[in-house]
Amino acid sequence: MRIGTKLLSGLFSIGLIASANTAAGAQMLETEPGVQIRVIDAGQKASPVTLVFIPGWRFTADVWREQIDHFSKKYRVISLDPRSQGASTKALDGNTPETRAADLHEILRQLKAGPTILIGWSQGAQDVSAYVNKFGVGGVRGLVFVDAGPSQGWDKAASSPATAQKLRQVSLYARYPQEATEGMMKAVFKTQRTPDEIARMTADALKTPPTIGAAMLEDDLFGPDRMGPLVKLDLPALLIAAEASPNAPDLAALATVLPKTEPIHTIMGAGHAVFVDKPEAFDALLAGFVERASSGQR
């Protein structure tokens, strides 16, 4: 069965791409008994702030390959394959933003990461929000949300006209994971990807069992309100959107909640994978924010 691009569009807010394996600095860390998380730890250990890049639904640390290479020249950089994704343990439970946040918290503790800036793309926006809601802002210097905002609770989701369509898309993915994944990979970019890239990204994403992937989607979409509690945060925040992003309303809502957010930055000519489509523009925005956040400037 073929699944059209329109039927997959609702998944893009929590879908990601994968890229070639980045071996440098990769290790496996245990975050709880029986759960091993693949982590990339690269760059300057003595830097004043550590950049933590969080990928999203079914994908790996390697999606941030260009950013890891670029920012590790000046900063310490950490990224990971969240549980049940990539090379990390495929867990039958705990596939929620809150448990992924607990995994991250344990990883940062083990690595003695020091002050951090948390950067979440797509589903990673849920994990960033869950992290600060669960563990507070101690040691966190700033938050970056890339083309996605966190959930606003079941009541908000239930009243949305898009809810039924999103549930249908979850069902289609669960029944036809290969076709759904291929369609998502082709549609997430505005810049051209090679057939080999698409094949590799699809294979990486399919490492997550469909039953687990569907459960992750449902909790991301219809779980607790992860946006509302952010109103009490005293942290600078950067919001980056793709051109004509379907997630623009979520980012606009998030901008009204975060007390210290900068204006939303839109990267023209980029699809949902903004930092892959337009890495120079993305890196420049992030570099400026890191300088301001780490120095206390606004």
C-alpha cells in the first residue's frame, strides 16, 4: 500500500531524519538497569557551556552530524540516540518524554556535563520541556526549540480538528511502517537528498519497532501539558521555524508562554529538517544565542 505525502504531514512535527554514522566520541551508557543509551560526547571538555542536541522520533544523534562537527570546535557537544531508537536499547516501557528526560539527566550526570543548553528538534521539543519540568533549570543556561513545540495537554488535543487525522496517521504507520517511513523521509526536506541517503535514513528509523514507535507518537501528541509549566521558567529561549511550517501555531503558542523567549526565527528555503536543509543559517542563529545565553546577555 502507498501512503500519500498529505497523510504523513501530521507526523512531521515529531518526525526526523537520520544521517551517516558519526563514530567519534560514541559510547554506551546505562541509565537504568537493562537500558543502554548510545551517546556522542565530542569537543572541548573545558568549554563554559555544553550543547546538548536531542533528536526526535525514531532517529539518532547522527542527524546532528554537521552541528556536532561545527560546534565541537569551540564547545563541548553531547547528543544521543534516545531509548528505543538507533543503537540504544529497545525498551518495552518508558517510551515517553518524561522517561527520555530521565535518561538524559542521568547521562549528563555521568558525563559531568556542567552548564548546558538543551536543543530539541521535533519530538526533541517534548523531551526538552519534560526535562526542565521534571528536573528544573539548575545548570541549564538556555533552551532551543527547533520547528516544534511541546504538547499542550489532552484537552487541547481533543478539541483540535486535526486530532482524528493524526490518529489515522499513527494507525497507518503502525500497519505500514516501511511505506510510512519512506514517505516521511522524502517529504521532510526542501533540499534534495540522494536515494542512498533516503534508504539509509529509512533503515535507521525502522530500527524502532512499530508498536513502540506508535506508542511514542501517541504520548507525544496526546500526553500531559508540557507547555503550560514552562511559563515559570527564568531561562532564555530560542525558537526556530522552517519556512511555511505547519508547526508555526505551536511555536507561536510557545512564544507566549516562555517569559524570556526571543522572537521566532524563520529559516527560508528549509523544510522541517531546518538544520540539514540550511545548516549555515541554522548554525549562525544558534551560535549567536549560545554566546548570549552563556554570557547572560539578552
